[in-house]
Amino acid sequence: MGCIAATEHADPIVTAYRDHGHALARGMDPKYCMAEMFGRIGGCAKGKGGSMHMFDRDNNLFGGHGIVGAQTPLGTGLAFGTKYMDEVMARGRTVRSPLFPW
């Protein structure tokens, strides 16, 4: 969750599974997070993501992914799209990824 503090709200975020804390730190309403964890239709992924896959477009949180490395292509696409739209994704910050686990 500490990495969320190093980003700006406009920065897109992709996480691995168990991203409840990231979703809440990013600004997701806790009622949507809890509804998702209990498989309710009112959850952030309509109850289909369960307890490990949060999604919140309004807060630029593009989900948690349970397959090792599955978030890498999505993160790459988001980075390319962000750069293509003349925005800087990381603004000099480093984010840990499966490709560069430092």
C-alpha cells in the first residue's frame, strides 16, 4: 500500500492479487470493496472478482491479477497509452513489477 502514496491519482495502477488495501488506499468506497469480497452484485466487479480482484476505473485501479505476471501486459499497455497521450506515467518514481523485482 505504501506505493500508492508515491503516485498521483491520475496514475494508472495494476496490482497482483489480494489488493484490498491498494483499492482502499486509492480511494475506493469500502462498501464496494466489502460487497465484492462477499460476492455481491453491488461490488466493484459485480461480485465476480471475489476477494482478490478489485477494479475501480474512477480511481484508475485496473485490477488485481492472480496469475503470475498477468498484470505485466496490462501495465505495459497502460504505460504505452499514458505515454501516447503525452502524459508521464511514473514521473520519476519506481514501481516494483514482476519483470524488475527490485
